Amino acid sequence: MVQTTDSTDGQGSPRQPARSTGSARRPRLSSGALRRLDVALRLAATGDAGGLAELHEAVREQVVHLREQGEPADRVVAEIKREIQEAQTRIGSARTEDPTARALAEQVVRWCRDAYHRGD
């Protein structure tokens, strides 16, 4: 005997897959986005104004991408911070112990929140 399951919501409409709300799934940035963050972070670390602007744009773009994927603001900020820290490691940049790196990380968090809530 073959059992079938009803894939409708009881009113004839297809059921939508349940969205996981647990922390098991981590949002990811594309490899292109990670390369862009690396380059922008490398430029911003030298104090280059163009590098800082590029980093701001790269962060904004990824925040919007993750928001459009349905990620909540706190998860977006956490993921961007994690990726910035990993990028700092990849490029051999100072991490959060350095006051300049700490100030940059705080700026990135502000950019994330602004981009998430502004709806760019």
C-alpha cells in the first residue's frame, strides 16, 4: 500500500516550506562579495577615502541582499561582522584589539543597521 501526503494547506493552496528559525543555518555571502570585502577592507585599512567608500558600498549591498533573503537584522549584522573579521584575517589586517580596527568595525555595524532599515 502506498501512502501519499497532502501537500496543500487544507484549502487547496500549496503549502509553503517552513522557514527555519533556528541558528543552524548561517546566511552566506557570495564569493564575489567576499572578494569585494577583502579589496575594500585592504584599501580602507590604509586610510584611503575611496577604500572606505567602497567598503561602505560593499557592506550596504550585502546587507540588502541578506535582507531580501528574509534574514532578520541581528543575523545580518552578525554575519557581516563575522565576514569582516574573516576578511581581516585573510588580508593580515589588525583585528579588534587595534583601536582603528575597532572603530572600523563599529562603523560597519552602523552601516549595516542603516542599510537594513532604510530599505536601500
